[in-house]
Amino acid sequence: MQTPRLQYDRIIITGASSGFGEAFAGTLAPHAAELVLIARNGDVLRQLAAALEKRHPGLRASVFPCDLADEASLDTFHIWTAFLRAEPC
């Protein structure tokens, strides 16, 4: 008996530009309609997003360059995630 595949509308991954975060992005990509990739290095995130979208047709990979150790960046991230939860008009 096969295990059912999990499917998520959106998965947010912090530290996605390298290491475990990058590995999680690759592993979770087949299970998401959208991946939101967050890390300080926007250029690396954009390259990863393009590679994941190419490898997984139908996936939307969004990039949010942000240093979550910086208070102003954390405030921006908080506002942005609140916007993600908003119901469409």
C-alpha cells in the first residue's frame, strides 16, 4: 500500500539559500503549490527558485530576501506573513 502524498498550498522555508533550508526546499517542492524561500542572499534564492520551478512544473517559488536576525527585517517579515493570511477580496 502506498503512503498518500502530502499536498500543501504554501510552505515557508527560512534559511533556504544553503544547508538544511536548501535541502528542505528540494525535498518539499513536490508537495507544495508554492514555496516561499527566505534568506539573506536574494541572488542565491532567485537561482534556487528558478531551478525548483524548472524541476517541478506547476510549482510557484517565491523569494523573500530577509535577515530575520535584524529587527526591522523581522518587522517587515511579520507584516508580509500577515498579508499572506488575508482572505482574497
